[in-house]
Amino acid sequence: MDALTSGSLGARSNEDIALDLLKFVAGVTGVGKTATGSTGFNAPTAPKPEEHVTELLALYGRCLKAVEGKGE
């Protein structure tokens, strides 16, 4: 919550920035979307909703580390 402690009203928190980064990365890479098959190909088995949530939470953690400059 750096935005609250810095005293500047226009600043965004690291959590907000990480969430926007998560939305961008998930949209570009297709994380969390169901697999669709095409003609002649079998679609892989769809992951369970719990696996989607776990994947998205792990991605959010990585985004937050990147925003905070901690790297991996």
C-alpha cells in the first residue's frame, strides 16, 4: 500500500499495477481460458476451475514481484 503512505492522491498502489499487468498477460497468453479444438484435432482435456485459480494466483504473485522490483 505504498500509495497510501506516500501521501500523493494520484498514485496507484503496487497491487493495482500488478492486477493490470496480470490482466494484460492473461489476455495475451490465454491463461485461464478453456481450450477449443479445431477440425481434425482433439482438444486437450480442460483444466479444472481450481487449476485456473491456482494458475492465476501464481501469475499475480509473479506480477506483484515484478512491479515491486524484487524479481524472481
